[in-house]
Amino acid sequence: MAETIDDLTVNYEEDGVMLTKELDKVILTRGAWTTILFRFVQWDPKKEAYGPDRYAIRRYKKSGDTYRVQSKFAISSRDQAKKIIDALAGWIEAPDGEAPEGQA
């Protein structure tokens, strides 16, 4: 377990192979409850190569001196990521209390 927010990662190695390789991360919130958006790739042993970019949002809670995953959400594809971006952009740009056109 990580002791600092900056040490939190989705990197995962098994038998000398990096099965999940973190490409980037954005720390969305810091503190006892921390939220991080990760960009990563996963090793495909059949192709002997990394697959397409994947994304995940993870929420951590500090317990004692370490951070532990409390919840996680995987964004399954670029298409799903784009839909999330579009929905958030529409909500942010809409006047307070109003649904953007096409979203209700």
C-alpha cells in the first residue's frame, strides 16, 4: 500500500511482466479521501503486446499511514470516455439547474 498520494499507481507486475502499465495520472482531489484518474495499458499475452489505452477513476481512503482503494470505475473504451467528456461539458456549460439540449 502507498503511504503518499504521489505513490498511488495502477502498475501491476507479475512474474517479471508488467501486466498493467500506468501511462499517466491526474490527481482530482487530495486529502484523507483522494480521487485519481489513471490512463494505462494492459498486457495481452496472446498478442505479446499492450492493448489500447484504458482509463480508470479510483477513490482512496487514508487509513493509518496508508491509502486503500475504496471504489473504482473502469472506463471501458475511448468511445465511452468521449461520451463522459461530452456529458460533463454539456452540464458544465449549461445554466445552473437546466439540462443541456438532448440531455434530460
